[in-house]
Amino acid sequence: MKSLNATQSPASQRGISESVQWAILGNAFLLSLLAMVEVGLVWHGRSLAVEAALAGASAQSALRAPSNSGREVAATVATRGGLKNVLVQVDLSGSFVTVVVTGGVATGLGLVPVHGEATRPLEAS
């Protein structure tokens, strides 16, 4: 291995600055790639919570639906989709049903909370 001494010109040391440059750019690239994956996971979890709430609201709004069908459907969709610590709230008020799904998405930074809500009109008899 060659060692650099004080008599060498700066032009002969160009390779050193390029390797440092690539080390910095490589880490920045990997960090941005990791950030994109994390944002994608949270986005997926949010979409999943909304879809679970929609499924629960649709199940609960059906004519002669059992009283807990919306909660069961929403919890099943959210859990099978990968949400953790799923909590489903169903509110029957007037002629509408509202389903709220909350849970967490497992990411590399821990559990990130997500929330989804859907309202549907109840079917009339």
C-alpha cells in the first residue's frame, strides 16, 4: 500500500475525496430509501384502517344485521391486514352507523398509530 507524503501533488490525492464523497452519498441514499419504506408502511396502515372501517360500516348498515357484525368485520379486516392493537368503535345514531378503527402499524421505528373512520346510512325496512 502506498502512503502519501508531503511531496505528492494534490492531483494525485483525488481518489481520496471521491471515496469520502461516495461514503456520504451512499449513506444519504440508504437513509432516504429507509424513509420511503417507513412512509409506505404508515400509508398502507392508514389505508387498511379506512378499508376496515368501510367494511364494518357496510356490514352493520345492512338490513337486520346482528348488533356486533360491524365490529367483528372491521376487527377481522384490520387484524388480517396486519394492524396491531386494533380497537373498533361502532356508533348507531339516528339513521347512520359510524365505525372508527384505530390500531398501530409495526415499522422499524416502533408502532405508529393509525386511524380510519366510515359512516354509512342504515338500510330502511
